[in-house]
Amino acid sequence: MRFSDRMRYILENELDRRMCKTCHATWFMFDHRGEIGYYRLGADAPEECPTCKPIDEEIESNCIISEEQWVSL
């Protein structure tokens, strides 16, 4: 799935959006076929931000499918 198609899907199904005050990445919460999905859009990986890293770890530990797996489907 191309980036533009992925972002269109996320924005069309967006439930909430938050910006990290540390690294300025944007976190999107969206409806993915009745399940909550999360997507982070930022210049740096979440592991590089002390604010985003624990959020990303929490999401990954409780998710059915990771964003990386979702993109490859």
C-alpha cells in the first residue's frame, strides 16, 4: 500500500489526533474495521523520542497487528 493510500485511509477513518510536544510527531487514532488503530507520523522513529517511545511500546504490546504488519497486507 502506498503512503498516500495509507494516509487517505487513516484520515477518512480518523477518530482523534494528537501532537507530541517533544518531537512534534502526530499520532492518529482511527477506526480500522471496527477496531482502534494507531499511526504515528514523524520525522524520527518513536524510539528516539522519550515521550513517544513508551506510548509506542504500550500500543505495540496491546495490539493485534502492528502498523508494519498492517502496511504489508
